[in-house]
Amino acid sequence: MQEDEVALLQELTRKTKVPASAKLTLLSFLALRSRQDPLAVSAPQAAAYESQSGGVVEMLEKLLDKFRAELDGYQKEEMNSKFNYQTLYQELVGNIDEATASSELKTKVKAERAQDEAKAKGDLAVEEKDKAADEKYRATPTPPAAPARRARSPPPLTTASAPRTRTASPAST
């Protein structure tokens, strides 16, 4: 085993996410490797050789599976958080749009009411002016009414001014 591989395994033993049982297995493997002098070991017979790293490789594969499962969980959690954020964002945007529309409507209604109020005040001023003029007119004394004159009948017609009546002619009968 090379030095960088040993350093990597030692680093794994210091990680907090690695289970204690895995740390013990790694430490025992490293202790086994450090006791043996690589130059002092002679090549074993081919049939008698048994791999001593099988447990460590198996443990590392389990850790890899565990870390991948954990990564998948975190990614799902992140996606859910992102979805929840986007949903909340859309809801808030909708609320803002609705509030803006409501505010604009209220502003429009307020302007209309102010315009109606101004018109009503103008109408009230005209009515009060007319009322004051009427009251002033009623308050002024009127001259006494002249005695009523009798209607004269036209003067009697005199003979000179009397219309002539035609006498019937003998031929017309």
C-alpha cells in the first residue's frame, strides 16, 4: 500500500461521520500494515495467499453506499426546500400583486369620492347662494299693493261709429 492510501485511510478514521466500528476496522488494518516491513516480507506461495484487505474494501464499499444514500437524502431535502421556497415565493408575489391592485382600486375610489365631494360642495355653495338671495328678496319690504282697478268696459258705440248693417236687397230674396 502506498503512503497516500495510508494517509487517506488515516484521514477517514478522523472523520466524525464514519461509524466507530468502521474506525476500529480501519485502525486495526493500519496497525497490521505498519507492523510488517514491506522489505522483510517475502512473496507467499500463490495458493496460500489470502487477501487481508477484503474486510477493509468491503467496509469502504459499505461506507460508499451509506454516503451515497446520505447524499441522495440531502439532495431530496434540498429539492423539497427549493420547491417550498418557490411555492412561498409565488404565493408572496401573488399577495403583493393582489395588495397592489387593491391599493390602486382604493386610490381610484378615494379620488372619485374626493371629486364627488368637491362637486357636492360646489352644488351646496350654489344652493346656499340661491337660498340667501331668496331670503334677501323675501326680507325686503314690498310696496303696498295698489287698489285693484275695475276693468273698464269699452265705450258704447255711437251711431257714427256703429257698424253698418246691410239691408237686404229685393233681388237677393
